Amino acid sequence: MIEPPCATFSPAQHPASRGYDQPRGYNPLEEKTLEGTELALRSLAILKLCADLRKPGLLEQPRKPKMRRLEEWIALLELGLAEENWAASCAYGSPHQKEFVFLSTGLPAGNLHRKCTRDHQHIPIQGKWTKQSAVYTDKLAWALAECFHQGLTVMHREARQHSPKTQGLESFLCNDVLLSHSWKVLKHWHWAKPTHINIQETSTTCRLLKHLALKAASTRPVIVMDSNVGLSALVKKKIPPQASGHGCEGQGPQHLQEISILHTNLGLRDSMLQIALPATQTCPCLFHPSQRAAGR
Ligand SMILES: [Zn+2]
């Protein structure tokens, strides 16, 4: 909620800094006029940002300020990014007929609209009552809070509907491609000696790259790995921390070194120049005997 100062925009200012036909000021660079314009434009910019981000936002002014004649204010209305509503504070329990205008986005601000019921007396806004009349009554404050509550509730509901949780390593696209195609085994082998599973998986990618370098050079292969640790090690070119202390020191860097050489020298260089590595995806394999051997 934004309430830029209305002093230089007020019709009560004398002598007037602005006119309804010159809302930017008779002398736009005069210090107070310029400050008022800057604060108004920043407020309108924030409201436009709220509209762009589909977040609730509300700018409040007295009902008849010259600020409403700024082309930026009018543009927000004409573009359908904001709506304008007004309310008489006496309808919210004030003794004054002070009227406010609300420029809002993402809020059911039409609910704020109240006219004077013309069945009561008003205390004229002058002298000591001038400042007092600008204070929201409790009823108006509650109405504004309720308005924001409803706007935020709708915003969160829409966010839940349109933004499903996307955390995690799996990709719908990758899983779908893997499940919807038929595959065949090209190579299989036994690992000669026991070592950490991350090292074994990284060495498998090394074998695959050697194969690709000979059979499909100058291509950008997409490699899907079961191991996110192995994949991350390849992308970062760092040994998996889990590999240390398992009697396999030196093997991780060796595989990474081999993979780097394959990228640069055996026709997969284009991939390296573009993205540092061939495109990689992770996909969990639910049955993985080697993981059992590694005690995972
Ligand atoms: Zn009234």
C-alpha cells in the first residue's frame, strides 16, 4: 500500500504548483514540485510492477488530487493494469466528508466504495481538523485490511494452482522420453575391482564418451545418469566428496581428466565450447544392484 505525499498535487495548495491541465507542474524543476512528481512516479511504477507480477497493490490519495491527471496514472487505467475506486470516510465513521481515491491492482477494491449517506452533519475540514481528517478511521482501516486479505488469499490460491512444486532432481520431459522409447543394451561389463559407486558410475560415463567420440563425433549427445553425484562431479569437474576415504583416491580425478581430454580432442569439442559438457540429465534407477554392494 503506497501513499505518496499529495501536498503539491492538492487543489487546496496556494499558490498552486500544478494545474489539472499541467499535472507535472508550472515549473516542473522547482524543488518541491520535482520531489512530489518523483515520489508520485515512483509510486505508480511500484503499482505497475505489482500489476506485472500479479501481486496486490494499492495507492491512496485524496479524491481530487492533480496526481490523477498524470499520464502514467491514466495509462495504468487505460491498459487495464489498475482500477480506480473512491470512498467517503464519513461512511466509515469519520465526522468529516473526506474522500479518498484508491488506485489498485490485484485487489477486490470495489468493495471499498462508499458514498456519503447524506443523513448526517459533517465537521468542515479546516484549521486543526485538516490533518485529523486524513487519518483513517478504524472501520476504514479494517476494510483496507480485509481487502488485502481477500486479494492475498486469491493470489496464494492461484499460485498453488498454477505453480506446482518443481523441487527435486527429476525432469518430467526426461522421464517421459525414457519411458516412451524402446531401448536396447549396447554394452555391459563387470567392474574389475570394488570401489565407491560414484567412481564406478563416473567411469561408466567415461566409457560412454569414448564410444561416442568414435561413433558420433562432433555431436552434442544427451547423457542420462542415475547418479546425481556423478553428474555433478562431471559438470563441476570435481571429485565427488563421497569418493574420498574408500580406497579409490586418484581414480575420480583420473576419470575426470579422461573425460576432459575426450571433450577437447575427440570430436566432442563443440559441446564443450557451448555448454562445457554434453547435455546431462539425471534419472533415478529404482533397482540398482551396485548400490546394494556399496551399502546404500
Ligand atoms: Zn457524509
